Amino acid sequence: MKIIETRTAPNARRVRIFLAEKGLELEREHRELDSLRSPEFTKLNPYQRVPILVLDDGTVIAETIAICRYLEELRPEPALFGRGALGKARVEMQHRRVEFGLYLFVQAAFRHLHPSMVALEAPQIPAWGEANKGKALAALELLDQQLATTRYLAGDDYSVADITALVIVDFMRPARIARPPELIHVERWYKDVTARPSATA
């Protein structure tokens, strides 16, 4: 198996952290962003996105969480998608809130405001990028409320929801969204998750 990734892409980092938490080492192949539109890569993933997981028989699995779920089946421990019906539901709930809330807003701000995205996000709509900054901060406040009651997003155990949230919070920097220091529960959580060895993967 091998992972094809763009090293700086947030979704590729999510998979790297997941692999590190699982203690799994896979071959990695780096692709530059402009090569994702090549006919060769498009055959592997018509959506022209990374990361993708290429199995030994040539089967391709795209989409970050699909890759992580496949790896979870291969190595169930530690259980990063939760344990039992309630635990799994909590992880799924928090992960969807982070991915479809905070992540979409931060991504929109980055894609519509950052100069490096001019060619890939055509047309860039700066007003939309600015509007999403406020939405991202509102979503971060909701995370802070959740983290006032739990150590990690879905409870006492670190999960894929924390991996996604960590990558997104770090992605706020290139999106030029400042993290409000008064969100003390987010700050406590952030120090905790960034102290894990996997955070540097």
C-alpha cells in the first residue's frame, strides 16, 4: 500500500496523524498541486484531490475519512472512531460538526483570500472569504463550549474528531484567522493534542 499526498495539504496531514496514532508506516509519494490535474493522476482520482490510498492490487481509496476507516479496520487499536454504539455515535457527531462546520469555513476563507489560491480557486471571491472568517470563529466558540465538559471532543478518548480539529485549527494560520485567546478550553485542548508525538507527522 502507499499514500499519494501533497505534503502541505491539510487532508494529507490528517491521514499522517491517523497513521502515527495507529503505529502504521506506509510508503508515501509526494505530488505537487499542479500535477493533480494530470491525466495520470486523474485516472487514479477523477476528483483530482489528495490524499489517496493505493492498495497492492491497484485499488484506489480516495477521501480522507474513507482512508482512515479502512485503516481502522486493518488495525482496530487504538479505536479512533470510538467504542460501542454510543462512543461511535459521539465521535461521528463531533467529527461531522468539525468537518462540516469549522473546516468548511476555514477552507473557504483560505481559498478565497490567499494569493497562492488564485489559479486554483477561479474566481476568488474575497467578500465570501471574509464572511467565512466570522463563521469559523463562531464554530470555534461552539468547540470551546464542548471542550468545557470533555477532555477531547467526543469524551475522554482521543479520536479522529480531534485529529481533524487539530489540523483545521492549525490551518487557521495560513487562512489568516486569529484564534481568540479567551477560548480557554480550546487552548487547553490544543496544548494537549499538539503535545502528542503524532501531531508532528
